[in-house]
Amino acid sequence: MPRWTFETTPGTFTREEKHLIAHKVTDLYIARGVPSFFINVFFHENGPDNFFSGGKNPPEAVFFHIDHAIRKLPDEEARKKFIAEANAIMKPILDPKGIKWESNIYEHPRYNWRINGMIPPVEHPEIMKEWKEKDMAIAYEGAE
């Protein structure tokens, strides 16, 4: 899993912008060898009185968090590079709108993550290759 979850007010993103973000996020991870079906992007639109920033409602703000379980960013250089790439996805969409945006990366223990009840076979290259080729989770021995 990488999962990007956006908290916004209704209409912050157009349909086209949501699709663009989802495709760019997916491409970001595919370039790192992550199967596309591992990658999830959610847009939560919060109605009146359900989203505050700086005590203001509705805020002109976007908050998003990025969850990682497949692997952690290994060092400071990789962390800075990833953040720069994430910023490059978001800046062209949000900065022209004058929207404050905030993000955070959470790195979870990989062995707590499951797809279809199975531990993704990150440590089994031959099984991982099959998952990538078929773009889906396939049962394998030792997957619990």
C-alpha cells in the first residue's frame, strides 16, 4: 500500500484534477516498481461544519496524508526526493488556487498490511513478478 487520502471541502478539486492526481501518484510508485493495484488515492469531501483549519469553516485548505506499508523511505536523501516529487504533483494544482495545503507521511509496519488477507510477497521476487504481471493478488503458500 501506498495510500493517499485527501481531506477537502466540496469542489476543491475538479473531476479532471482528481484523475490527474490519481494518475500521477500511480506513476510515482510504478516508477519505483510498485504494482499499480497496490496504489490507492481517496478524496474525502467534507461538507459544511465538518472541516476547519485555523478555526475557519469552510477553510481554503487541503490536508492529505500518505500511508506507506510496502517499504519505508530508507534515508534522508530518499525522503527529500520523495517529498519533492509529491510536491511537484500538488503545487501546479493547488498553488494557483491560493489554497493552503498540508501533508504528512505515515510509515506503517509492513507485516500489518494485507491484500485479500495475504501478506504481499515483497520478499518473494518470483511471486511478486506474477502479481505485477497479472496486476492482482494471487494466493501463494506462506501468505498468512
